Amino acid sequence: MSPTMTGILFIGSLVAALILTHRPLGDHMYRVYTATRHLAVERAIYRLIGVRPDTEQRWGVYARSVLAFSAVSILFLYGMQRLQDKLFLSLGMPPVTDHVAWNTAVSFVTNTNWQSYSGESTMGHLVQMSGLAVQNFVSAAVGMAVAIALVRGFARRTTDELGNFWVDLVRGSVRILLPIAFVGAVVLVAGGLIQNFSAPHDVATLTGGTQAITGGPVASQEIIKELGTNGGGFYNVNSAHPFENATGWTNWVEIFAILLIPFALPRTFGRMVGDKRQGYAITAVMAALALISVAVLTGLELAHGGTVPQAAGAAMEGKDVRFGVANSATFAAATTLTSTGAVDSFHDSYTALGGMITMFNMMLGEVAPGGVGSGLYGMLVLAVITVFVAGLMVGRTPEYLGKKIGAREIKLASMYFLVTPVLVLTGTAFAMGSSEQRASMLNSGPHGFSEVLYAFTSASNNNGSAFGGLTVNTPWYDTALGLCMALGRFLPIVFVLALAGSLARQSPVPASAGTLPTHRPQFVGMVVGVTLILVGLTFLPALALGPLAEGIN
Amino acid sequence: MSTQTLKVQGRTPGSPGKRDGKVGGGLLDPKQLILSLPDAFRKLNPVTLWRNPVMFIVEIGALLTTVLAVVEPSFFAWAIVLWLWLTVLFANLAEAVAEGRGKAQAATLRAAKRDTVARRVKNWKPGITVSEWDVVGAPELCQGDFVIVEAGEIVPGDGDVVEGIASVDESAITGESAPVIRESGGDRSAVTGGTRVLSDRVIVQITQKPGESFIDRMIALVEGANRQKTPNEIALNILLAALTLIFLVATATMQPMAIYAKTENPGVPDSLALTAEGVTGIVLVSLLVCLIPTTIGALLSAIGIAGMDRLVQRNVLAMSGRAVEAAGDVSTLLLDKTGTITLGNRQASEFVPAPGVPAEDLAAAAQLSSLADETPEGRSIVVYAKQAYGLRERQPGELAHAEWVPFTAQTRMSGVAVDDRQVRKGAATAVMKWVRDNGGHPTDEVGAIVDAISGSGGTPLVVGEISGDTARVLGVIHLKDVVKQGMRERFDEMRRMGIRTVMITGDNPLTARAIADEAGVDDFLAEATPEDKLALIRKEQEGGRLVAMTGDGTNDAPALAQADVGVAMNTGTSAAKEAGNMVDLDSNPTKLIEIVEIGKQLLITRGALTTFSIANDIAKYFAIIPAMFAAVYPGLETLNVMRLASPQSAILSAVIFNAIVIVALIPLALRGVRYRPSSASKLLSRNLYLYGLGGIIVPFIGIKLIDLFVQLLPGMS
């Protein structure tokens, strides 16, 4: 089979599987977030944390709950890393340095999972399991909770109440992420991933040296890493490590797990707003962007014109032969289109333009389909902006799902949209403007610049993947990227919740022939267009000086 | 006075507003551009310009480049400086032109507001014969004062006629030269200051506060003196400010990246665009100005002013821009039946003879009885008899011995006695009683005919005669409301636009339904009281719908105030005019439909130019990015798809295009985007192709064309 054919089959089977699952999973999530009854275990948790689960919150309270929970999580994770030598299962590792601990704490709480450390040689099992893995669950559940709160803003009328953050958080973890992760982990163990608590043992390598190989609870971490679009690997080489990603079909399972929830949430959205077609439209926007991206990226990697790739048949550098070009490119697209950031191949080694696609995927704002929850709310904000610009052209005050997009709504949507470009560009500019930070660059020319741009793009968009080629575990980079991650996560969340609050207060305008229909291909095309153009215009100068300069000859 | 009219375009007042199914607008007179230049310069003042964030940034950029050009002069630098200033100037010009048109109208109005004196009557009470008064200046009049106005005098202030009847020339306000009747009591009592009484004498109670007369408010409105940004305009401004901020960040952060690129390629010589210190200030500002949405930023306020202006041209005064915008959002239209949907009067449409009576006899009798009947109904019977039965119209004087019996409220019939023949027509019960009293026996069939006509929504008029000793009923005239031509099509259009039409009438439900069906409205409210109207509006609004209505009577005032768009007829009472948020000087209720279209057109124009403005940026990048960086990274020359001659000419061409497009679009901003009533989807597709796709393609062509000229200038290679 030709690589192109393999690629088409691989992608086609993923699409088919997602079409099969989005409906039952989307409906399940709809029931989870609209149910009135609590499970016994949930009641116990509510009692433990002192929450009255049947009281609802206004947007401000909801937002404060998200921020408080995340702040406590960051402090807890920071403390755990700093004190790991005093806790169990540390495997004898020393405390994590302060800037790395800060960076890592923020990274995992913000669902970014940027790793400025090497997993197996920095973190013991306790930190990995009860610190990082727990955040893999709850940071994903936070994203979903915020998305659901925004959906409630659209679905509800004349109310201040957006639901209860603690209930949404607990239900998302207990009823959605845990069961799927459990099944997924078993599947991955069957596929050859390890799940143990063994200490490192030395293995003789092919070159005659020895290497310490650490065991660990890898499969359970791996599944939630993908399912929750987290991306923080147990091992430094992430999903390229055979213990994390054993074969071609575990690779398929991992990509599937990455895309599973983000592509099912629009269905939940459609159910909650009482019009499934609205959900399909959002899915269609996400799918269109994703398919364009996968096709372009795979094409660029397969048809590279350089001397070595020509001889090898494709751009094989940085890709594992277990997976091949097309499957690696699909993984790369999936991981950057969602806010996952796990990698099974090295984006730095991609062709210049292919690498640009991975960056552009993130610059879209992680919306196609995006991180769990964050993808849906990001996409809905883009839909709001599209409705505002295009909606005027039908001669009415723009409205989306019956809710008017007025000054307050567009202000919040604009601020949401502003955050990440400002973080990416100012962060990159600071790094490039300082000779001290430029010293961290291991490459020169446009490629060296691309690596810095990639780092800030990844952190600010909460992706977590890296180009590498840049020494980032310096105090400056750890701090700056940590700030980008925190601001890139929580500012948008606050704006989204404020938007949800302002939408929920409105009473909806009934749709008529004069209303802009938001479920037709016309609207889908428009959101795709607006997204590509806005993002393209924002980042083109930066991309021109990096991957474009390197890639166009 | 009567030759001075407010109207800019000579539209016949009162004509239905349909012109090729689209909303048009005023044309731009090139002279206006020149006349507005001084204002455009005045608007360069940053204190006023900062309200427009996009153009404010351009002005700062222009200032910055001016300083840079002084420090390091070159032809390229000065050319850029010139065009950046022109960009700001063009934006100001757009606003000044839009305002200028209002100013011309205000001047006309001021002429009407001349110094008048008033004859004030103290302690006027109904019934008193006025014999003394004191003479005061019009500005001294207070609310509640009574004044006498006689033929030839100017009404000193807005008020209501409390005694007398007069014909008034209102052309100063409405542009309509035919005088109108104003009388005390009822819904035709309001008079406006500045109008002239032509005949008789009236006593007017002043209802305005000093300095707040209708004319004062009109002047303020058309001048845009206290123009406030409308909600949608504010929202759009926020989006534009956000886009400006993004591009500001994108260009500012480019600098360290550019410096790095330059240092990585030490062999590349400095150029006018890129030196070791990074992209030159001139080029950086040029890029920023090209990227930020200057087109829509420049035209936004002109679009708003022009929207109000288009209403004024149709003789509608909107009390706020908010009302104009709301008009575009209206989803329910309440339309009065009489005068809006139907012609004001019922007309004969059929003669139904009683059994055994030839139709011709009935027609002849009906015509005969109506010859002296000057009511519109009576005229219509004569006309119908001629059309349907070929009966020649006879003048009342032609018949010798004819004795005309006029209609009275007691007899409820009218007719004629010719020799020994008596003919009557009138209400069914009255005529049948008359026949019976004279020994006739109306058959049951007549009753059935009468009921059938009533049931179909018509009004039956029974015709009876006494010829010799026999009294009998000849038959029934079917009078019906005649729906105005083209109304059904209009309502179909409304439905396609997603607007529900509701007919309001005092008729009984049966009659109302028949007319509603014939006219094609979506719903009707029969036997409507003012309370019913108000309740209907509230109900629609609770469902999230915006409601528009017209009204003229005092009892319409609560509903007018409650409606999102309340259009008061100028002939109506002061209370109605106070309550509504628009006044139609032509008092044409059909105009509501046009008002909705103008509101939509306003929003569409904003959306279209925003889309166009953003879409333009793509081509500008293709011009400027290779111009800046192709020297260090030659591969980027591939992006120069327009094959622009040199970096300098590429940048200058983009800046020139950016400025010229503003001027080129001023007419569109003032006129508004073409609007045809159709569904949202169709409208959107059309505008997306035109302004979205067009916005991507046009600048590629425009910049290339400009480059062909610019490359010939010195210092461009």
C-alpha cells in the first residue's frame, strides 16, 4: 500500500469511529450535565468539600470557584513537587527546582502539560499519579464545566444562574472521564503499554552502553493524557516511547481518544440548546478545519522536495517507523488541533511548512475540535464574532441562538479573542528582543525563531507540545511560559463565563425568516472563513519570518 | 414660505413607498465634497477624533511619520506621510459630507423659525368670547398658555387647537403645499409652531416648553447636534477597537523578530524598509494603517448619519438613531386597517337583486338614490353602476321634480322622490322597516342576502322603493373595503423578511377576517380598543419580538410609547407625537414598511463595509510582507503575487489604495447598500459574495493598478 493510501485509510477509519461515537457520548454528556440526581459517591464528595450541590451559581461565583479551585491545585502541585523527596514513591528523586515546579504546576492545572522537565528523571511515582494524573482528570473536567456553563448561557432564558461549578466538575470527572479512561487504559495495556510501579532498571543498549529504563503506571496516565487533551507524557519522548505508544494501532487508539470528547461535545451543545442542527454545524466547522489541516500537513510531509526526503520517499526525520509519515502527521495534527500536545513524532523535524501547520493549528485558538471543553467554548466565541460581522449583513441586530450580540457580548468575545495572540506575540517578542533569552536558542536563522514562536504559541494556547531546540528550563522561560499558560487559560475562562452570564440574562428572540440561520453550510463556511482569516492576519508577519521564510524557496 | 421645502428629493408625499422594491438614497453631489473640506480639516483635532479609535490611531501614525520624515527626509517618506494624512482627512470628509446634508436641511428649517409674536389670552375658558389679549414674543410662551391665531398669522408654538377650525399651511415642516384642516377636539387638533394659518381663527393651547418646539428638535436631529452612538454602533466600535489592538500588537511585536532576521543575515544591505534597527518607522506605521479596519472605521459614523438622513428624505423624523436601528429588528408590524391596508372608504362592489327583480332595475334605483349622495360610498355606487351596467351618470339637476332626501342619523337612509316614485337606500333594518311601514313585505331571501354580505366582511345597503302603492325591496348593494393595490405582495415580502403583519381594526371579527384574508396579513386584531393594542404589543414583546406600529390619536399614545418603533402621524395629536419615537410628516401609515427597510439597510451597510474592510487586509499583506522581508529571506518574494515593482512602490501603493478606497466608498456609505426584501440566507449569500469575496479580490487589482503609476515616481526602484 502506498503511504497516501495508508494515510487515507487511517484518517478515514478515525472519522468513521468518531461519527459512530459522537452521538451516544454526546447524549451521555447531555444527560450527565442536565441530570438532577446525584450518585452516592458524588454526595460523599460534596459533603467532604462542603458544597450544596442543588444551589446554582451566578457567573461571577462560578468563575471564582474555577479560579479558587485552580489556585489551590497549583499550590498543592507546587508543594508536592518541592517536597517529593519527603513523600513516598519518590524513587529517590530530589525536590524539583522552584521554577520548574511552578511551570509544571501551572502547566498541568491549565490543561497545557508543557514539560520543561524530563518525566522519568524528575518526577517520582507519587507526583506523577496523585499530582499530575489527578490534574489530567480535573483540569479536563474544568474545561468541560466552563463549556457547559457557556452552553447554559445560550440555552437558558432570563436567569442569572449558570449551574454549579463543583457539581459540573465532579460529574465530568466521575461520570465521563473516569469510566472512559478505565476502559481505554485496559485497551492500551492490551496493546502493549506498561502499568506497574517498578523502579528504573538498567538495560544494555544496541550501541553497547547501558540505559536506565523506568517502569510506572503508564497506561492509566496515557489514556487520560489523550482523553483529557492534556499531553503530558510519563516519559520525556512522550507518545513516541514504546511504553507509551506501542504499535500502529495503539497510535490509532490514542488519536481517537484525543478527538473523542471534543467532537462529541457539540452534540451535547445541540441537545442542550434544543436544536441538534446547531451542534452539527459546530461539528462541521471543527471537522472542516481539522480535515484541511490533516490533509495539508500529511501532504507536505509526504511530498517534500528536499534531497534527503526525496531519497527516503518522505520526510522521515523525527518520525518513528512504527507509525510512518501519514499516521505521525495525523497524530501531529490531532495533538495540535486539540490542546493536547502529546507527540509521537518530533514537530521540530517536520518540513518547515509542515511545522508551520502544527503552529497554525494551535494559533487557531485550539478550536478544531480543541481541548475538552475549551474547544467548544472557543469555537462558540468564534461563532459569536462571525455572527456579529456577518449577521449585520442580513439587516438585523446580530443574534446567535436567539440571543442578541450587543456591546457587552462583543466586548467579552473580543477580549477572549485578544488574549492568546497578545500573549504569543508579546512573549515571542520579549524572548527575541533579549540577547540573554536568545542564548537559549540552539538553532539559528528562521528555524531558531520558529522554535521560540512555537514555544509561546504552545504555552499560550495551552497545548503543551514543543518544537524543542530551545533550552526552556531556565528561570526566565519557566516563569514566562508559566505566565502565558495561566493567563492563556484563565483570562479566556473568565470572559467566557461573563459572556455566559450576559447571555443567560436575555430572553431569546424567536427565529424567523429574517434571522440568520446558523445551522446551514453557509454559516459553517463563514465561521471557517472568519477563523482562518482572523488568525491568518494576526500571525502572518510572525509566520513569515519563521517557517515561511524557511520553507519557501 | 411655501416655496421653501424640507424635502431634498421630490417624492410625492403619501405615495406608497414602493420603488422597484429597493430602498434608495440620496446621491452624492461632488460639490458637497468641496464644501465639506473645511469641516474635514477641523475634525483633525485629536480632541474630537479620539472618539473614533481607528482613525485616532491613523492620526497618531501620520504624526509620527511626519516627525520621522522631517528627521530623515526622502521622497518615499514624504509620499507616505502625505497619504496617511489624506487617509485621516478622507475619513473626516465622509463624516462632514454626511453632516453637511443635514445642515442644509437645518438651514431651511431655521428659516421657518422666524421671530413671531403671539397674542396671549389670559384665563381662557371654553365658551368665552375673547376680547382682550397681550402681545408677547413667541419664545416667552409657556406650557399651558392660550393664544389666538388668525388668518395670515404664524402659529407661535406647538399646541392643540382648543376652539375653532382653520386651514393651515404646514409646508414649512412637511414640504406639502396643500393646506390641512386643524380643528378643536378629536385627533386633528395639533398645530406646529412655524406653520401659517390661512383662514379663520383658532385658539391654541401651547404644549411645548420654551425652546423645545418641534422645529427646534427637528433642527437638532437633522444637524446631528446631540447624535449619540446607537447600541449596534457601539458594539461594532468595540470589535473594531479590538481588531485595531490585535494589529497594533502584531506590528509592534514584529520589530524584535525583524531585528533578529536582519542580524542573522549580515550581508544584506539596509533598505528603506528594513535596517539593522528593524523595520523603519515609516513602513511599520504604513503596515499598521493598512491592517487596521480603516475603511469601516472611516465610514461608520457617516453610515449612521446617512441612515437618519434617508429617513428625513422620506419625511420621517426619527427621534433617536436607536429607533432607526430597532426598525431593522422589527419582527411584528401592527398596521391600522383603514388608510394603511384598505383605501379609507368602502366601495360598491356588487348589486344583489331581490328575487324577481331584474338586476338592471336595482342598478338604476341604486344609482338614482345616490346621485346626490356625495359621500365616498355614494360616489362609488354611481361609479359602479356605470362600470358594471353602463348607466350614464346623471347630474342631480337633470331630473325635474326630484326631491332629495338626505341621510340622517335618525332615519339611517337617504334617497330621492321623483314624481310618485320614492327610492331609499340605507341600513338594512331601516329600509326594510320603511318598506313594511308602507305596506310592503320584504322576503326572507333579502334577509339571507344581507347576512351573507355581512358574513363576508362587507357592508349591505338595502335599496327599497315605493312606486304607486307598492312598496318593495329591490335588492342589496354590497359595499366592501377595498384593499390597496400591491398590499398582498408587500405582505408576502414582509413574510420573506421574517416580519409578521398584524392588522388592527375596529371592525367585528367577521369583517376583519375577510379583509385580513384578502390583504394577506398574518393576523388581525378585531374590535380593537387602545387597551387591546397595548396588550398585544406587550404580548409580542414578552416573546422577544420587536414591535412597530403607527398611530395618530391620543388614545394611541400608550401603545406608541410601548412599541419599539412607534411612528406618529404628523396630522395626529401632540400626545401621539410625544409618545412615538418617529414622526411621519406625510402621515402615510404605509411608510412603516419603508422605515423597516431603511433600518435593515443601515445595519447591512455596516456589516458589508466591515467585511470588506477585513477582507482587504489579505492583499495588503501580500504587498507589504515581501516588501519588508524579501531582502533578508528571498523566498518571501514568492508572496509578491501582484509582481509589484519595488518594495517602496508596493508599500506606497497599499497605503494609497487604503486611502482611496475610503473616498470611493463614501457614496455607498451615504446611499446604503442595495437592499431587496428577501430571506436572511439569500441576503447574506449575496452580500458575502459582493463584499467578502469582492473585498478579497478588489485590493489585489487596485494595488497592482496603483503600483503601475507609482513605480514611475522618483525613488521607487
